[in-house]
Amino acid sequence: MKRLHGVIWSLLGLLAAGVGWTAGGLVGSNMGRTIFAATLTAVALGLLARRPRVALLAGLATATAASLAFFVGRTTITPLIAWPVAGLVIGLSSLALLRRPRARVAAVVATPLLGLLGFVLGVVVTAFAGMAANDPVLAGQFLWGGAAGFGLLTIATFRVLAACLDRVPASTGGAS
């Protein structure tokens, strides 16, 4: 049953980021798409944990940080820096969902790294799928694939950390 919850959380993360990327297209820029995808991923994490206040806080913090990181990245290095920054902010703002210190430290370290890995894998998979299908439209949507991969691995990472590292031992009388 726990595996099913992990799969559902992962798929909802993929869906939230994909919908965010698509909704951000209404704004008409990659900045809007990046912000919407990262923000909806943060909100989805809080809502999946049944903590609407955390969802609101994480969404606002992620939108603010991703906007700033995208703007700074556009003028200095690359706007893609917004993805690991968004992952870090999601990890930091969702610490209230975890009880144990080691789970919190792992979340702060793993969420941005695996979120970025999800972004890169999503880009690669989408680009190669488009090339294999000889479909330039699909290959051109590689950033959408990256956003979906970011959402998938960010929420999956948090779910795995919560399940594995945040357990309360049975001897203390707590339930997980």
C-alpha cells in the first residue's frame, strides 16, 4: 500500500509540474512557465501531505525564489538556475512536514539535487523520444519534459525521505 502511495505522489508531482508548465504558457514566456511549474509542484506537495498552510507558504516562497533566480540567471549565467533554487526552496519550506532532524537535513540536500536530476532526465527523455519518433514538435517540448521530470522526482524524493527517514520507532508509542 505504501508503494502505491509513492507512485500516486510521483505521478501527481509529474502532473502538477506539467500543468504548471502548460498554464505558464498562457503568460507567454519560459520564465512564467518555470515559475508556474515549480510553484504548482510545491503546492501539490503541501496538499498531498494534507497541510494547506504549508502548501500556501511553499507556493509563495517557491514563486518568489524562482522568479528571482530566473531573472538573475538570465542576466548572469543561465535561467535554468531557477530549477535547483526552486527545489531548494521547496525542500526548505516543506521541512514542517518532517519530524526527525536527519530527515530534514536529507530533504534540504536531496530535494534540489534530485529535482535538478529529474529536470535533466526529463529533458533528455523528451528530446530523444521526439527524435526517435521523428517528431520535431515533441522534440521541441524538451523543457516541458524537464519540468515534468522536476515535479516527479521532487515529490518522489520527499515521499521516500518521509517514508524511510521520518519513521517514529514503535517503542516510543508513536505512529508513522
